[in-house]
Amino acid sequence: MNVTQLSWDLEEYKSLYEAGDLSKDEYKNLLEGLEAEKIITDTEEELKTKIELQANINLALKAISAVV
């Protein structure tokens, strides 16, 4: 789930709570779920960045090895 989706979900949950369609406990549980999802999203993005960085390092090493 990306940040845009998380923001949309937050607004939807807030609207439902303010309209009385969610109890305080339900709202709290949904917000805690969003927090967990944010952590997962952040970790996933960090992992993708690290994989890309490692691939670039490997390419640079291969290129320099071919020159030497």
C-alpha cells in the first residue's frame, strides 16, 4: 500500500468516525492498522532502494573490473 492509499484510508476512517459509523474502539483499531501498514510500506520502499543501490554497485564493480 502506498502513501496515497494510506492517506485516503485515513480520511475515510475519520469521516466514518465523525459520522458515527465507527465506534471509538473500531476507529482506534483501524488507525493502529494504518500505522502498521505505514511501517510495512516504509520497510518495503527502503528494501527496494537498497536492492537498486546494490545492483548499481555491482554494475560499477563489473565495469571497473573490465577496464582493469
